Amino acid sequence: MNDQPGPTGPGGRANILDVAALAGVSAATVSRSLRGMTKVAPETRQRVLDAARELSYATTVQPAGGRGARRTVAVIVPFITRWFFSTVTAAAADLLRGQNFDVLLYHLGGVEERDRFFDQMPLAGRVDGILTLSMPLTERHTLSLRALGIPLVSVGSTIPGSPSVGIDEAGAGRAAANHLLHLRHEHIGYIAAVADDPRFEFASSSLRRVGFGEALSRAGLTLADELVAAGPHGLEGGASAMGELLTRTVLPTAVFAEYDELAIGALWVLRRAGLRVPEDISVISVDDHEMASMLDLTTMAQGVPEQGSLGAQLLMDVLDGGAVSVEPVVIPTRLVLRGTTGPAPRPLRRGQDGNAAGGDPDPDPETVPRG
């Protein structure tokens, strides 16, 4: 195993991702193996132990069942019903409960709920640690959390001075754009998610758009306003944004949606409009939602359960007195090629009568003819 790359953690120190890469397993499996949990095959556990030894990686936590009094962790999450948040929460809670922690879930789905929570701060004296999941926090909210003086870890966002886990959001956008550019698409649409209240916007949305635009710019293209549409979070938001794009003068040959649920809504509209995917229009997004494989959706997988498990791991390490770096731990993304992306066709243009230029008259004004 000596031909493996060296540690990537701060200062050259190995972190859990280095051990996972060397052992050929996920970070969650490393955590379970080092904690002595039973849901790991003996040969897998030995491979993890060998990798940890080779990288001089050590964790200060005790094996499962070795703790004394139960401790409590607060998990603060927006929109628990959305797939990303529910998946991260479930992975984090499973690991915490398996290590004799109690979990208190706080669902803050809007500005009013969030502000009320941080004004009243019900966590004081009730919890030993805090795990926040992509919460849009103001400086005042962050100061309230810090004033508690207890360990704090964030997933999907960063809080200065605290450990965090996430992906390179801009990098995911760049990679998605580069895939479409490789397929020779030039008229590329963009579907963004818009929060009900701009004070509750997620940083991931703007970062993915920045990365996407950077890739286009390097290819000599621009993300034209004509090819950008936005909708509320969720399937319906993706559907409404895609419907809006189909009314524009120039129809895109490909569309990037900021996350899979938006893309799923977009696919529904395209198929109802009689457009073939990917022959007429390609679709790509970010997540690798549990429905993505069933819908043959090309996507940038971002290791959602792994983010939850690793966030919980970092928090337990801090609670057990371990030396945990405050440098963000970045989970790598990967392009999952499926059937919704393909080579660019000739772009369609609408004439003044609303029909695609050169196409036959469309008897239904709410549909778009095929190219």
C-alpha cells in the first residue's frame, strides 16, 4: 500500500478521508470500524485498522459500549422533509445513537422559526454538542451558538472557527458545466432554486452557479439571462422553471439544475412537452437522489449519507477531547453518467408566432415541438 498518496489533512496529518481512501471504504465504515461497532465485516475492519496504522491516524474515542453517562447532541436542520436534509440527519443520528448519545432534533424551516430559536436559545444547559445542517445563519446567530461554549460542528456550510464537512459546491457546478461542454452544448439553461424569503437562502445555490458560470466563461460562453429560470425548492419549482425556459426565444439544448429534485420536476415538464431526453435536450444536476437511478438522471453525486456520518464523527471526536482541525473537510463529488445527457442537437428558435423556427405548426400552445 506504499504507492498510495500521502495524507491530505492540514499540516500533512491524515484524516478520516485519507484512511477511507487507503482502505477502499467509506468514511462511515472507517468510523464504525475504529469504534468497534458490530456492523462491519472482520476483513473490512482489519483493512481499516491496517490503513489507520500505516497513516498514523488515531482517534481518541472509546469503542461502542465503553461510555459512561449518556450525552445529548442537538441537530439543527431546515426542511427535514427534503431528501438531502433527511438523509444527512438520519446518517448522523444513526451514528450518534449507536455511540450512546441522545439526539434532539430542531427543525427550523423559516426565518421566523430560526430567529425565535436563537433569541430564546433553548439549548443552554440541555445539550453537550451541536450539529448544524446547512443552516443559513447570520452573524448574530453564530455568536449565540458560540456563547454556549460547547462543541459545534456544521455540515453543508461553514462556521468560522468550527469543524465542518461539505463538498466543493463551486467545483460541482464547474464539473457539471464541463460535462455539457464536452458534449458540445453551447445553449445551456440553468435552473436555480429560490427561497420563499431571501434571508433564508442557501450558500450552495450561489456557489454552484458561480462555478457553473466560471466553466462557461473559460469556454468563451456566458450564462445568459435568457437561459436562466428560477423556481421554489422542490419538484414543482423545477417544473415551473423548466416551463418558463420553454417559453424563451432560444430553447436550451441542455439544462443544469442546482439539485436533483429540481431536475426531476424539469424532466416531467420536458416529457409532457414532447421533448426527448437527451436527443432534444440534456439534463444534469447535483445530489444522486435515491430516485436519480430510477429516472436515469445524470448527476454529480455528493456523498450525502457520508456527510452526515462524518459530521457526527467529528463532533464525537471533539466531545471526547480529540484534536480536530477547523479546516473544512471536503467530501469529493463524482460525475454519475446516466441517460439524461447526450451530444448537443441543433438549438431550436421560436418564431414570432411562437412555433419553433422551421417546425410544423403546434396545435397545442402549451407544448414545444421536437427538434
